[in-house]
Amino acid sequence: MKALIQRVGQAIVEVDGQSVGAIEHGVLAYIGLGPDDDLQTAKRMIDKILTYRIFENENDPKKAGKLDLNVQQVGGGLLLVSQFTLMAKTDKGRRPDFGGAMSPEAAESLFAELIAYAKTQYPKVATGQFGANMQVMSINDGPLNFIVEVS
């Protein structure tokens, strides 16, 4: 499982011109599911994202400029968006190979379980719409972007 996480000032996902998920300050996480991923992998990913320290601790002068706090500690939102293209193989040729992604049917089920688990761990969770043509708008804060992987 792979995620691209971004520290954002705000982010919104729209489908057919309607907002389906939005957060203010927090983390926008694009989630890619591989064929061997399961609920345990999903739980490890959510736990890692929720505790990944990508926010500065403005209240501690000794830690000024250091990434010291996680999204929970700053009270930010978490916006989860399914993104199978993260699993593309891009090392050869000029066209992405999506053979490394989980099948859409299995991915939809696992992504729903991932969301359900995330909501049991943290109250400020929003999502995109699985399989939809989504328009994602965000204000990247930093910019800070990280590729996070768990297996």
C-alpha cells in the first residue's frame, strides 16, 4: 500500500460539481492499493498517516522549524482519496503499467474498510468517492508532500 500525503491549508473533492469531501488545515492522502494489501495493511497505513509528524510545533521555541506534530495533535482534518495510479509501474517505456494495482472490485471493498477504520481512530475524516471522476482542489502548505508505504 502506498500513499501520497500532503500537508494542506484546505482541500476539497468534487464529483459532478458537488462537494463530496472537504477539510480545512490538515492532510490530504491519496491512497494506492496493491493486490496483496488487506485490512491489516490498511490499518497500519491509517495509523502511520495519523501519527506522521509533518506539522511544526509553533509553541516550542526549541523545536522551531522542525516537523514535530501529527495531524491529530494539530486538530487538522484527514481527506482520503483512492488513487490507483500511485501503484503504476513507470520504470519502463512511456505509458504507465497499472498491473501493480488491486482490482477495482477488491479495492472498493478494502478502501471502504480503510475509511471505516480511519473514522474509528479519528473524528475529522472526509473522503472522495471511489471510482468517480473527481476534481481535487487543494492548497498545499509548504509545500510538503511525502510518499508513505506499508506492507
